[in-house]
Amino acid sequence: MPDTNDELRVVLNPDGKRYELWSGDRLDGFAAFRELPGKIEIYHTVILPELEENGLGGQLVAAALDDARAQGLTVLPTCSFVAWYLDEHPEYADLLAG
């Protein structure tokens, strides 16, 4: 579990084409994406194995989806975790790319 003294934050790494989840100076996970016209395809998410059951994947994906919404983009969820997250969170249904 992340140290409670370390602030969790999601950072967009545009050069790496991924959203990164940081706890202090430790990279806890990332969501990789491709830019497509009017949308992003989130195709892979990774959370450190020892942190997988702490809800961090959901925090990471929610931040990526919020950023896509802020940019006016839709999302193509080819990552199974992102697709599952969208199914479980109907408040993001408007982001699904057709």
C-alpha cells in the first residue's frame, strides 16, 4: 500500500503517451494510450503487483477519463480493465467512442 504520507497524483506524460500514477517519487502504475482523431485509445494499464487490490487502478483510469472529457475527446477502451471500469461507472458512458 502506498505510504499515507505520500500524495497520490496522476500525471500526463505526453511524450510517453501515458497517464502515470505517482506516490511521492515512486511510479505506482500507468495507463498507456494512443491519440486518434477526436479520441484516445487506452490500450494498457499497469499497477505495481503489490498495490493491485488498493483501488489505484480505478483512480488512475478515472483521472485519465476526466482528462479526456476535459479535452472534449471520446475514449476507445481496448484495455480490458478500462472497459470494465466504464461498465461499472455509467457516469463516464458519454465518453465511449462509437
